Amino acid sequence: MELIINLLINGLATGMLIFLLAAGLTLIFGLMDVLNFAHGGLFAWGAFSGVWFYGLTNSFTVAIIGAILTGIVLGFITEKLIITPVYGNHIQQILITLGFMIVLSEMLKVVFGPNQIAAKTPPLLSGSWEIGDVIIIKYRLFIILVGILVFGIFQFILKRTKIGLIVRAGVMNKEMVQALGINIKQVFLYVFMVGAALAALGGVLMAPYSGVIYAEMGMEFAILAFIVVVIGGMGSFPGSLLAAILVGLAGSFMAYYVPALSLAVNMMLMAIVLIFRPQGLFTAKG
């Protein structure tokens, strides 16, 4: 039982990190119909900038804020210079964003060096609690709580606020929203920046979780994020959360019980969902 609880916590923590990356991706695709393969690069930049800010200030709060601001700035640049010229053309979007992700990865090596960088867990979040025979690692619980908080905040914004109404309406009918006098391009920009900020937040939280960061981490987690978006349903925020948790738990349990299948299990999950429910577990309305 103790082992199962630890695997559950580990899987949930991993799932929440993937959710932060996939949530921005699904918002961007759901509203903007943009396949942004550079999203993983924003995740990696969040990790590196967060570790840099933490080393500079020794404050994890400053590190999180710095990483989010980095994501927002890079999101603005990406949308204006990379995405805007290829709206409506998925093939060009895939090619140009893949190329830009390689550029972002190489720029990390230029700015921070080519070697892996160690990332320390903040003292306040280090260590663990022992409840009977169960050991609960503080930082993993912190990640789970952050993921739940982010989901709750965005669900409130999307369901209960005017901007959320505009975003949800834009997902269903962009032309109608524009006909009502709303600058949908400006909404696109803000959504893209928010998505980039979520990716950067996931990156800075991943750094202490993994203990080491490297330039290629963006590509690895971008693949997981796309798997989550496909499983959860294109454009569905709750779907991204559920799918990310499923992917995290599946990876955690498989890595312990059947290590040989730990990498393949996510592809198997996606294949099963695509066979029986091609639209994903949720739709954009869900």
C-alpha cells in the first residue's frame, strides 16, 4: 500500500507538470487553430531562466515570477514573428515552429552553456513527511497543489468572466466573435502569451523535480504534451488535466512494474483513445 501511494503521488506530480505544458498548448490550438511545436522550447526556457533567477536571488518565488515573465516575452515574440505569418496553414506551422524550437534550444546553449545544469529544491520544499510507513515528498505535493490551483483559476476565468466567455466563443466560432466587434487577433496574442507563461511555469517547476535541466528537455516534454492534448481532446482544458494525470500515472506505475513499457505506454494510451474515441476524451465544449 505504501508503494502504491508513493507511485500515485509521483504520477500525479508528473501529470501536473505535463498538464501545465499541455494546458497552454490546448488553449492555443483550441482558440487559434495553431500547431505550436515550439511550445516545448518555451518550457525549457522557463526551466533555465527560473534556475538562473533562483541562483541570482536565492528566492524560489522570484524564480517562478522570472520564468513566467520570460515565457510571456518569448510568447509575444513567437506569436508576432513566427505564428502570425502562417495562420491557417498547418503544414507551414509545423515546419516553422519545429525550426523555431531548434533555434530556442540552441539559444539556450549559447546563453547558458551546452552542459547540463543542476537544479536545487528550495529549502522550504525540501525533505518529506512520514505518515506511518508512507513517505510524502514535499516538493511533489507542492507541484500537485500548484497544478490544481492553476486548473481552478483557469476554469473560473474561462467559465465565469467576460474574457473567458470571449475565449470560449472564439473556440467555437471565431468569425462570429470578430463580427461582434471584438479584436480576435488581440485575443489570440493574449492567449498565446498566457499559454507560453504556463509552459514556462511548468519548466521552472520541473527543474527541481528532475534535479537537472538540459537544452533538449523541451522536445521530450513537447511530445508528451501533444499526446495529452490528443487524448484529452483538442481545445479542452479539463481534458488536458485528465489526460495529463492518466499519462503521469501510467508512466509512474509502468516504470516500476514493467520498465520496458514505460516509454511506450503513452503511445499505447493515445492509440486506444484514437481507436475508440477519435475526438478525445472531451471536446472543446467540455
